Amino acid sequence: MRHTRSHTKNRRSHHALAKPALGKDAAGNAYMRHRMNPTTGKYKDRQVLDMGAKALKRAKKVSAKTAR
């Protein structure tokens, strides 16, 4: 069955992308809502991930890679 141009455009009007919902922490950094804050490692004001330990692990990995 043939679709008119207006019918096609009406259907495609719902394909638009929406902007992601961003929140701001106390420092003013933007983060995606309902996800852990990547700078602080907190979710809903609870410490979920120790970012200091993660940074040390990454630095150790990079230094081992450059030492080869």
C-alpha cells in the first residue's frame, strides 16, 4: 500500500534524538543521571567505587607498559 509523503514525515518525526538527561554534582560537574559519577565514584550519595585506587591501578599499568 502506498504511503503519502505526509504520512512518511509523520512517522519519521518520532525518530528525532533526545538530549541525554544530565545532573550536576556539588562541584558543578555534569554526569549522566542514574549512573555512577565518573569523577567522584558516587551513586545516590554513596561511595560505589574508590577512584583513588582506580587511578593508582591505571598508573601502575601504564608504567609497566612503558618499562617494556
